[in-house]
Amino acid sequence: MGMRTNNLGFPRIGENRELKKATEAFWKRDITAAQLLQRAARIRENNWLLQAGMGIDLIPSNDFSLYDSMLDMCCTLGAVPDRFGWSGGAVGLDTYFAMARGVEGAEPHGGTPPLEMTKWFDTNYHYLVPEFHRRQRFRLSLTKALDEFEEGRRLGTLTKPVLIGPVSFLALGKEKEGGFDRLSLLPDLLPVYSELLSTLAGLGAQWVQLDEPCLILDLTQEQKQDYLGAYRQLRESVPGLRLMIASYFGPLGDNVELMLGLPAAAYHLDLVRGGEDLAPVLAAMPAGAELSLGVINGRNVWKNDYTRSLEAIGKAKERMGSDRLMVAPSCSLLHSPITLAGETGLPPELRKMLAFAVEKLGETAELAALAENRRDRSKLEANRRSHQAWRQQPEIHQPQVQQRLREIGAPHLQRSGAFPERLAKQKEILPLPLFPTTTIGSFPQTGELRAVRQKFRQEKLSREEYEGFIEERIRQLIKRQEEIGLDLLVHGEFERSDMVEYFAELLDGFTFTANGWVQSYGSRCVKPPIIYGDVQRAKPMTVRWSAYAQSLTDRPVKGMLTGPVTIQQWSFVREDQPPSETARQIALALRDEVGDLEAAGIKAIQIDEPALREGLPFKKKEWGGYLQWAVDSFRLASCGARDETQIHSHMCYAEFGDIIEAIIALDADVLSIEASRSQMELLADFRDNPYPNHIGPGIYDVHSPRIPEVAEIVTLLEKACRVLPKVNIWVNPDCGLKTRGEIEAWASLKNMAAAAKEMRKRWG
């Protein structure tokens, strides 16, 4: 049989974002459910045929989703919260999308809120968080995994269905009532998994992949026993089906013995982030079990180093032979752009060093062939030469950047005054009321705006015409913010297609793609830039628009910057230096921008760091080092500001309790956070660790189309007042408004401003 190839998952959005366009058209009722499902089926077919044509032996199914795979598992297992009115039977599209986006217009409080959303480990992908109750009951309620397996078989492809494993499914959810551990639900959950696996086996499935990414986390002895008990039960219920347990995103470490103790036919390792696992795994592999070697980086865009990968494959081959080995990407290719085929605008030398999802599959097949001596060894030599040539490219290293970093010391990381001193000075120039209102920065980007931006990029519109259009949008926005009574205004970021890509286009050391889209959540796609060299700023990046907006009003306007950790985390980063070094380079560029915004008369500057939590290492023993350089990077960017300049920051969709001390150490004057989907539950993190500066707990969910009522917002603010001093509380949405429609955005903001006024009446 020889060495085989394995893929854990493929991007679901379609080469030209067909899924995004179809789902959004369905939400607008421009297409029917049947048309949406037909277009989704076409994407799946293309994905399967592509992988088969590239020589992938184990091709995944059920890796596709209309919105999110964790949401799919909730519906498959019947874990649908009561508020969505599901009465049993098959979960339909309306219920499915209601769980994802909420329901607008129904009682109470203006609609039904969706499931909470948070980051998928340390990626920029967001998943919907399952909700569990003590008396939770599970039942097979969505046959998606079965249907897609049969769909692939009709097309001539015997796929490998992919499921979120039962322990990770529960562990990554949350209890909606106190007093019980959600993993105690395993005995009720496992029979449904067994039913699903047995049905797949009956349909002819040979392999099923069970994703258990929680195996890379610190686990208690009780959790380890949960794993062992769960998989023994599953193995007994489906003895003829080959189960592959997949871990990814980091090393197993102390959990190697646990994973190999789970009865399975194969195990997948992420050898890009967990290369140290290979030796102990090879020493302890169960007899007859197979091993999937994740040597291709599924989360970055750089060409694989064949020499390094073949060294790892060779060690495994020497110990286990070829027949029990598979070559694979490190994780699902969901986190990679689809193909380089249309990227003709990239610098030629850089393009030669890149590999997107399609190219990574090619590398997977090529590495397996090279390891088996089935491929011309000249491929290996060509790969080696390309890596060597790239390392010698002069534009990668900039001596002046390195010199600036060497000159950084402790004084660069401190504001000149403590927060109380700064606050006194800021009050003199920013006379804001109790419960001041603001937004996170971006405003809805209409089809007209995107069309104008595209015409400008295609040189069908002059710079003067384009900038005149942006100025008019800013002028209208400033006027409307004043009319509804917002206190600290923003310019709307109409000139920015994306909060990271915008800066990448203006900083040296970055490049960007034409079609390198990846899914962030639902229909939201982002196009991460690529950091290939030392980062520096050639000229001011945001001053022109912030200064123009400030010239239109007597109210203060915030300058808007994306923070150094977030820019780095949401980019495809270079691999030849530590991420801490890259973040410090970006921080220096932002520090210069802060100075220029101050000089232009901007009195409040927001430096967003929504990715601070997602970069946290999975093992607690490694947290300290990461948080130190992450906090220092923010402070390097912000601490050049004068005391009277109010520094804001924003974070969203994270477990803040894990990093509360680091958040305090940022020393931002005002912090805005996501809190609406959890109904202010997140503020409990600040009860034991009081936040000393000002804070704006997001009071409505911008990722749902529902419009919150004034009473609902007031209720949330009253909850906040029970945890935080009322004089410290700001009133704001929980994230930017870029993806919302204009009507719903303005209706929500109007209610938000009215709620703030009501709170001022109540509290004087």
C-alpha cells in the first residue's frame, strides 16, 4: 500500500467567495433555500474533485459548513437552546441561522439573541459556543454528515467524514446554569455519537476523523478519564469503523500517553507546532495503529521546507514503515487562502515562496512521493535552492529598523503620569458626560462604497474623485453622530477595506493578495496580509482622515489604529524571527503614528487589540513570556502619547478572565470589550480583579441583525453598575459596525444613546 496522503479539511468559502455571496443573498431573500443548498453542493463537489485530482487519499467530508462546524454539531446532536423554539425533528435552516445570527423583532427585548461567539483557539476564526443545561438531552437531529458522505459517494469519492470529537464539543461549550460540569453530560451524549458513527459505517464509511483539539490543553485527571471512558465506549459501539483522532494547533506534551491510550485506528499530530511530540509518539505507538504526520503548515502561507519535513517523515518511516504512515497538513486548511493561481500581482520572488491550500495539497502529495522515492529528487533540490535564495533577499532585513529596536528601553514603555493624573488632564480638554457614548470605529460599508473603492483601485476613478467621495461620507457620518447625541465621535473608516489590510498596504515589510480570502465567521471573510520583512512606516497612515473629521465638529473625534499584536496575529507572519520581534517592529511604526495624530489635534486615540487573548499559549506555563511581550508591544505603541491624550483600546470575543492582569497592565485610559452576547457575564472577571481605568462593556451585539431596545440596554448597563463604578462606565457597541446594514446600525445606536441618557437621569 505504501505511504498515503491525508487532508483534515478544506476551505469552504469557494474560490471566489461563492458561499458568502449565496448565504447573504439567502438572508436577504434574494434566493431560495433550495438555491442556497444547490450552490453549497457545487462548492463541495469542486472541493472533492480537486483533492482527488491532486492525489489525496483520505479526502474529508462534513468539513463544509454553511456557517460554522460547531454550530453544525449543535444541530446534529440536538443541542438547540429553548429560546429558538425548536420542537424536535430535523433542525431547519431558519433555526440554524437563528442560532448563528439571532432573531430580529420578536419579544422579549427586540428579538432572540444568538449563541455566543468566540475565537477558535489562537486563530482568527470564530466559532459559536454550544450552550448546555443540567438536564440537557441529545438526539440525532441533523443528518448533514450522513448526507454529505452519500453525496461524495455518488460523485465517486469515498470521503472521510469529519466530526468534532465528543469531549472537545462539550469542553468548548459553556454551562448556562451553575452547579454542574458540562463534561458530566458525556453519558447522555455518547449514544448519539455512537448512532451517528454506526450509521456512517452502514453507509460504507471506512474512516471517520474525530477532531479533539482540546488534547493540546492542560487537562485535569478527571478530564483525562473522561477522554478514556468516552473513546472506549465509542470503540465498542462501532468496532468495524476506523477512527482517526486528530489533535492540532500545538504539542500534546504531557498528553501523548493519553492520546495514544484512546482506542483508535490512527492518530494525527501537528508537527509544525508540536514537532517535539514525534519522538515520544513513535516510542509509544500502539501496535497496528497508523500515524498522520502534519508536516505542512495549514495556518501559514509559506512554502514547505522539504528537507525539514522529510527528516521527520524519515524518522517515522524508519520506526513504523511506510504502510502505517500518512502525510498531511498540520490542521484543516480552513485557515489558508484557496489558491495562488490568480495572484499575479505579487512580487515574483515572493510568490515563489508561497503555498495556499491547493498548493499545500500538492506539497503533501509530493512529500509522500519523495519519502517513498517515487518522485524525481530534483524536486527536493529545487525546494532547497528556493529557500536559500529567499533568505538572501535584501528587502527582508532593514538595518535602521534593527537599530531602533536596540535603542528601546523601559522609559519607552511608560506613560509620563499615572492614570488619575492623566484623567484630570483629559477631563479639561474632553468634557464628557456620565456614561459617555462612542462606537468602536468602523461604520457600515455599503455596496456603493465598495464599488467606489474598487474603481479607484482599478484606476477608473482619480484620487481626487475618490477622496472627495470619502470626505462626503465622513461629513455625513459626523453630522449624524452629532444628531443622535454620541459624545466621542469616529470618522467611520470608510477608506479601509479591513482593519489590518489597510495598515499592511501602508507599512514596509508587508504585501497583500488579490484574492487571499479566509473565513473569519459565518459569511465574514478577511484577506490577511503577508509579513515578509522588517516593518517600518514610510509616512503617516491615518492622520489625513482623522484630522478632516475633527475639522467638521467641536466634539472630539477618535483616531483609529489597529494594535501591533493584532496586526501580527491577523497576518501571515514571517517564520525567520520570533513573533515578539515582529510585533515590536509594528509597535514602533504605530508609536510614530500616535505622535502625528497628536500633532494634528486628535485628543483621543484608540489602539485596538482584539487578538491579544487569542495569541495566548495553550499551556499555562508559557503564558508569562507571551503576555510580557504582548503588553510591552502595546505600551511601546501607546506610551509616547502625552498625558492629556486619551488612549483607548478594544478587545472582543475572548475569555478575559485568563488575562485580566495583562489587560490592566496595558494601562489604556479606556477599554471597550465584548459583553452583550454573554449578558454581561464577562464582567464577573472584573469583580475579583477590579479594572482601575475606564471601561466600556459592549451593550449590543453587532454580529446579529437584531436591534436592541432601550430597556434591554439599560438593563445591561444596570448590571454593569453592580460590578463597576458608574463614573468609569462608557456606553458602546461590542465591536465595529462595518458588517451591519445602515438602517439597523443607526436604529441600534439611537437606542444606545437614548439608554445612556436614561442612565444619566437615574444616576444624576
